[in-house]
Amino acid sequence: MIRNNQPLAHQPRHLRVARWLKRLTLAGLVGLAGCATDSSPAPDEPLFTVPANFPPPTYRFQNNALTKEGVALGRMLFYDGRLSRDGTISCAECHNQAYAFTHHGHDLSHGIDNRLGTRNSLPLQNLAWSQAFMWDGGVFDLDLFPIAPIENHVEMDETLPNVLEKLRNDPAYTAQFKKAYGTDEVTTARFLQALSQFMLTLVSGNSRYDRYVRKEAGATLTADERAGMALFTSKGCASCHAGALFTDQRYRNNGLSLAFGEDAGRAHITEKPEDRYTFKVPSLRNVEHTGPYMHDGRFRTLEAVLNHYADGVEDTPNLDPLLKQTSSVTPGQSRLGQSRPGIPLTADEQTKLIAFLKTLTDSDFLTNSNFAPK
Amino acid sequence: MNAIQHIRQRSFGWFLALSLVVSLVACTEQSDPGALVIDPKTNGELTLEFDNVVGGTNLALGKATYKNSFGEAFTVDAFNYFVSNVVLKKADGTTYNVPNSYYLVRESLASSQLVKLTDIPQGDYTGVSFVLGVDSTKSASPVTERIGALDPGTYGQAVDMYWSWNSGYIFVRLEGTSTAVPADRNGYYELHTGGFGGMTGKTVNNLRVVSLTTPTPATVRTRIAPTIHLLVDAGKVMDGSTKISLTSLYKDRTFNGIHSPEAAAKLGLPDNQQGMFMVDHVHNDPK
């Protein structure tokens, strides 16, 4: 069910159009239902599609071929609080679709008993292209990821064996496992791979920006948005937030002040001094809706983020070399004469950059009913 | 035939006497040279028995108090370790790699301490080696290959041997109470060793190979299934080539004994743990 390098089929220009089309289709179907007997069912939508402007995915689909029933099982699990100790916290608690599967509004994610984590939950999107997971890249396989939140004491505080036992005792689940895998056996691999199957379907590649770069009919950007796009490259943002995924998937220190608390970041995993304070470069897709920002959610707005790059970058250990350049400060820019690291950005440039960043919002992704609880 | 006829003609006492002889012959059958003939067509069995101790004393979880070389008293509340990639060495120097051999030995589960190797070529084995931990290839393998001892869905909190946040197995886990550990650490010491070298970045590799020779050969035959009885000294975790004092360890308030392969390596835990194993004896039991 994997279709490679093909554009998403039937992409409406606007959501409103999409909604009307849906209504029209529904009306048509209702009208036909009375008389049509020879109409063949509509072919299933592909479960996973690679947007035409994306690179090939890195997930090993050969180990976990997506099936309709497998994805359905994963979706059931994703929205089920029983994955947590007391039944209150599902995956969706910190990964809410409307906010590109983040914990909107929370700088640090809240888990069970309202316990507070140490990091801001990352969006779940385009996971088939992710080489490692978490801000520090500690998990290297999507199939192994869910064990971490399930067993984390401040997140779901449950054990994997307990979760599997709960599922084994629920006929609704054993039935769905049978549909997905042929037998009703609930195993670690089946459980985790079903969750992966659902998460892999969460592809965001149909923002206004995407349609513009794919030169789809009617796709336009405003002059400000185009100016922002040019700045995004010329100011070096694209050096790290690179390519169609808007991340180079590397670990970098972007000069966050340590006054908000020290988090070793990548060094938490590698235990190497040169990795201290580095974090995975996050994608900027749907960034309009994934706030607050940074690993600890310290910035509540995109304006605050850009202000950090313009005026707040601190020369902490392992600061990324790309942020150390200060020679490009030119007259008229805010930091003229200053020698601090960062990216010189005028207020106007910041406005345009933000206008561009908002073109990365993929409304279809944020509202796709296939991704919502059933 | 003649003998039976003869018995019939004699008294019951003679019958008893003969029965005794027959049964004696049966008992000595094992030492019959025929039983030691190697049948290359039929494979046999060999058991590795992991008998956990602390020094010269049996290991009793929770209750017994032991002392390390610094005189610090401690209990052992959990002692688990992975044994993998078992290789059996024959007297002639050839080796047999036991395929897909991954075992989790837990002091809390007696059955886990008897590792039965089946389908072993017959022969005289005089050495055994294994990886203490889970090799890097398997540590990075797809979830579908993580079955049996490697299935993180079977551990639970009490025997958790998997780091979910830093994908990898805990190779050796020793923990318990000690008066040498401060109250703000609940008087509880935890020494967890993991770290297979890293997947997305090079990290510390705390895997070690344990190689042992047996005092007498383990003779795997059609009718002999030997057991190599190993003593595993949990006390060596603290008192190996490096001597570890819990007092000085926990003086450092940031000491993290459970989540840091680097800390384990610096403490010398991997080498200490490599030295926990010795073969006590071999018994060549009839099957």
C-alpha cells in the first residue's frame, strides 16, 4: 500500500472547497444509492503516500507493511488511555492532532497525576523520514518508541507487560489483532508495529508551500511570503531546517540561555562533552500550531523564537558554528555594532519570515478525520 | 536360554543372586565404552547452570547481608544479567556457536538459571564462552527479532532490563540496600550496566566476552547430557579488579548508577563483571 513519488491525489485548493466537495460527493452517493447496483466501490485511499517534493522515506516498510486493519489497530491504541497506569493518559494527550500532534500550550508536557516532564512534546508528522526520535535522538527505531512514554514515570507510568495483558483481556482488541495479523495473539512486536503503522500514516506534505513548490494549479504565495522564503535561505535558516522535511535531522546547539535550566540534550544519550546542549533540529512543518517552542517550550510565540535568533543567542558550550557568524551585520539592522552570535534580522525580516513559516501549515493534515479518534 | 532353564531348575535364592548380577551390569552400563562413542548423526544437550553466589556464600535476595572489601554491608535485591552468543569449545580446539543464543539469567527466577542448550553436536567440550550482555547487532535489531529473553514486553518493573529512552538493554543489573548509601538515596545502591556502542552516534561499549575452561570435559552423547556448573559471584561487581566503595560512590550526589554507560565504564563495572564467572565443575549426567 505504499505509493512512491506520486502526488497526493485529489488535493482541493482550500479546505472550504474540500468540505463542499465532500458534501457534493456524499449527496451524489446518496442520490445514486437508490438506483445504482453496478457501481464498483471507490478504491481505498493509499495508507501512505510520499509527497512528490519529498525524499524517499527511511522507515523499513519491508519489516512492517501497512495494512488497513493494522493502521486501524494502531489508531485504536493511539487513542486509548489504557496504555497508561490508571487509564487516563493516551498518546493523544501530548500528541493532539489539531496542534500537529503536540501538547499545545504546555511548555513541558504533563503526564499521569499531572506530573511534569522535562521536555516539550515533539509533533508526530512525517515519521517515516525520521532517523531518530526524541529531542536527543535516544530512540533509533519508530517501532521501539512507544515503550518510552508508556514506561516513563511522569508520562504514562505503566509497564509494557501490563499493557499487553490489558489488551489480551479485551475481546475488542483480540478481534482487531486477528484482523490485522491473522491470529489474536497480542505480542510486543505486533502491538508496537501497529502503533507505528498508524503513526506512519501521519504525513504532512500538503501545505500551501508544498502546493506552491509542486507548481499545482492555483497555488500561490503572497509577496511577503515569497520574501520570507528567500530570507529563509539567505539568512541560513535552511542550513539546518533543510530540505522538504525542514530539518537536517542533526543535533545542534542553537544558543539557548542556560538560565532556564540545564538539559544536556544529545549528550544525555552519547555522554560526549561535544554533544552537550545540542538537540535535534525540529521540522518547521505546521510550526504555526506546534508552539510553544524549543525542547523546553520556553518560547510561546514564533516572534519570540525569531527574536532569540536575532538578539538572544548565547555563546554556550558547543554553540553551532553556523550561529557564530557575526560579520554580516549591516547598517540598518538591529544588532549593528554588536558582536554577539546569532542571525541578524530586522523587524521587517522577522515579519516576512513568520509569514513564510505560516505557509507550512497543512490544514488537511490537522483536520484529516483518518487521524482522529474513531 | 540355558541360563533361564538352569534357574528354573534351581532354588529361588539362585534367582535372586542372578538378578543382583544383572542389575549390577545395568548400573555399570554408563561406563560401558559404547555409551561414550560419539554419534555424529545425532545431536545432544548441554546445560549451563548459573549458580549465583556472593564470595563463598549462596545468594539470597533481600535477606542476607554481605560485605564488600571496604567492609560495607549490603544486600542484593536484584541480580540479573544477559548471556548471549554462547560458543562451546571442544578438546580438539574446534568450536560450536550455539545459534540465536540469548538468555536472561535472573536470581529471582530459578528456571532462568538453567540454560539448556539443545541440538549440540556430540563431543567432548572443554571450554565455553559467551557475551555478557546483548551484542550490538541484536541491540539494534528490528522489534520482530526481539523475542524470548529479548522481548521487553516480558520484563516489567521488577526485572526491567531495557532502556526505553536510550534504546538498549541493561546487560547487568545489581541493586540492593546498604548502610553505606545515604538516606536521601533511600539507602539503596543501583549498579546498572548497559551500552552497546551506539546506533545513531558512537557511545560507550560495555559488552564483554567471558571465556572459561572446564576442569573436566563435558561429554555430550546420545545418552549423556552434561551440565557445566558455573559459579557467578555477584560480589565481584564491587570487588573485582577494581574495588568499589559505596560510601565514596554515593558521596558524589550526582552519581548516576542506573542510566549511564559512561559512569559504568569509568567505575570499571564491565571488567569487574566479566570476572564474575568461573566453572566449578562438570557433571556428565545420563539423559
